[in-house]
Amino acid sequence: MTKLVVAVVVLGLSVSLAIGLARGFDATAVVIFVFLVAVGALSVAASARFRAGGITPGTCSECGGLISPNAPYCKHCGAPT
């Protein structure tokens, strides 16, 4: 999954860069390109973290409901986590 995300991000940035070079970069195009680079980097980082198991829901010890690992209490039954 991470390799696919990296490939899509690299392809998208390459196409954006090629179009920008062909048509000329103005200030707006540079800002948009920097934004695309930032979003691409965040996508790759999130994909790597997800693959490593860093983003997974927890389960409540009382009711077994799915909860955020950072939640102070269960949203289903109100039990403290």
C-alpha cells in the first residue's frame, strides 16, 4: 500500500512539475505546487504509519466497542479507558 501511495504521489508531482515548467510558474502556481508537495508528504507519512499499525482503533474493556486510542472514556458506555 505504501509503495502505491508513493508511486501516485511521485507521478502526480511529476505531472504537476512538467505542466508548470511547460506553461511557466507564476506566484500562484508555486504556492499550489508547494501545497501539493506538502499533501503528498503527509499522504506518504500517513500511509507508512497506517501500515506499521500506528493508526488503529482501540476497544473498550467494558463493552468491547471501538474507540480512539487517545479517548479518555468510551463513547458507547462512558467507561474510563
